[in-house]
Amino acid sequence: MTTIPEFSPGCFGSAVAFKKDDTVCRACPFAATCEPAHMEAQTALRERYGIRTTQQVLSDTKQQREAEKAQRQAAKDPATLVLPKKTQDLIDRLDRGNYDVKGKFSRGENPFGQSMRFMQIVGHLLIHLKNARLDRQLLAAAFVKKLEWQQGTADAHARMAIQALEHIGAITNTDGVIALKG
């Protein structure tokens, strides 16, 4: 316990009143001894009422996120680890979103609704262009036209969409021509 110096102000060592950068506290002749008393009082209150500091909460959250990430990485099928990162992220997003891609495609529905606009376009083309030659170049051209993307961005997203849909078993890819599975 801290001894309160003689003639110190009433706020001396307060758990809530001391502020190191405040003009009043900076000018106070007792500031040097007040700060440790303040920290001691604040720690005692936190322990008594179970209050955690922001740093403790963030540290716990970060550790929890890292543990979840490590668990997800350990649970992944080795075959998925050969996919490009963005493709794997798209597959994970499809899994988390419960899109039922294969089921909806088999019923003639676009599984992507209003989310993931580029995947919505892929779904639309797969459903409506069954007799046309649908390939990466056509998908990229559709992205450029409908989403006003640059050609490089459109090509990358077309490649990613094809890889993801092929990986989950929704499409077949024969010499670059894609089609819905039977």
C-alpha cells in the first residue's frame, strides 16, 4: 500500500483521476509519486471486479484467432494445399457461406444470388449457355463488360472461379472448356 504524502491533493493515487498527459497532473509536484500509487489502485480495482485491460483482451483474441487458424490449417486436406491461395480462400468462403453449389446447379438455380457478383456471372453463364463453348476467355470478357474490370483482374478471377468450381466438383474442365457436371 502506498503512503500518501503530506499536503498532497485529494486526487493523489486515484485509480481514475490520474492522467500522465493531463496539464493538471503534469504541473502537480506529487506527479512522480502519484503515478505508481495510481497504477497500484487501478490494478487492485481491476482484480477485485475482474476487469481486463484492452491489451489483455486483444492478446486473448489474437491467441484465439491464431489457434483457430492453426486448427483450420491442420484439418485441411493435403490436396487443397496445392491450390493457389486466393482460390483456396474462395473455396473456404463457399464452404462458410453454405451455398450448396452443386445442389442448386443441379436444380438449374444460380447458387450465388446477389453475393459475389463475379461468381453470380459465372453461375448465370453456366446455366444459360449449356450449348456454347464456355471457357476462361469468355468468362473474363463477361467480367470486363459487366463489372467494368481491367483485363488482368478479369482473367485472374475467371481462372480462380474455374479452379474453385472444378475443385468442389460442380463443373468439368475439358481442354479449357467448362460445363456443369451431369
